[in-house]
Amino acid sequence: MIKPSILDNKLILEVEGFDKLWTLKSRLEFNINHVKNVRIEKLSSFKGYQGIRSPGTSIPHVIRAGTFIQNNKKVFWDVHKAEEVVVLELDDEAFKELVIEINDPEGFVTKLQEKLG
């Protein structure tokens, strides 16, 4: 799971627990101005959307975590069994999209959208 925070002009995503092992990341940090879009989606809308692990962990119906190449773009995943995920689209970053599971997706999306103006 991801613990998000916003500090000044930075979006900080702390990878928690064993997800550090599965994603091979402990923290992601982005300039908030590079966030092009943020939304909540049903996880079911990603069925069949696999891509190539590079590196990452993927066990169907259990976990999808790490870096994946999907539709010629680098996508970061950290999702276990969430029904809803937060999707962030980024510009000028190595990752073009993030699909993450967090505790309060509605609260986070609202806060980030307010910060983005």
C-alpha cells in the first residue's frame, strides 16, 4: 500500500511494508506540476491490461506491484485487492502513469485536485 503526502511542490508516495520488496521501491517523489490528471477507477476496468513486468510482481487476483511497460509507456503499480485505485497521469517523469492503492482514495484525490487548482 502507498502512503501519499504533499509537501510544498512535491507529491511524495511512501511504499509501505512488504510492498517495498514487491515493487523494488521505497519512495516515489514527483513535482506536483507534473501531475497531468488524477482519478479514481474501479480495479475491474484494468482486467486484461497486463503489459510486461520490468521489474515487478504479478500474481493474478492477489498483487500487481512494481514497474510495467504497458502501451509503450512505463507504469508503476502497487495494488493488492482494492476495488478502487487511484490513477495518476504524469508528464516529464520516467513513469507516465501510476496505479496505486491507498487508504482514502477520495480524500487524496480531492486534496491533490485542490492543490493542482
